[in-house]
Amino acid sequence: MGLPPELETLARTYARAHREAGTSIGAVLIEVKALVRDYSDIDAPIFTPKVVGWTVAGYFAGTGRSPR
């Protein structure tokens, strides 16, 4: 049990695509948290922090901005 290794790349790529499309980080995080909750059920509290971290890192990668 755990997160598949390719999920980090997917989360980062997904977030970057949304940033480039003009989606706010808040909207992306709401969607990502819902996806984690839908697919991991009772394990969501365990997996959500890691996936959110990858998403935020992917969203801000290459922007010169530090996520806060």
C-alpha cells in the first residue's frame, strides 16, 4: 500500500499545466484534494499532505517564486 512512484511526476505536471492555463493554486488544490479523497478513501489523511506538496512544488516550479 502506498502511493505509486509515478504519481509525483503526474501531480507536478498537472499543477504546472493548470498554472500555465491561468488556474489559481487554490482551485488546483481543491481539485487535487478531492481526487485524493475519492481514490484513497480512508487513507486520504495519510496521502493528502504528500500529494499537496508535490502539487504546490509543480505549480511554482520555474517561476522564481517560493510557495508560502
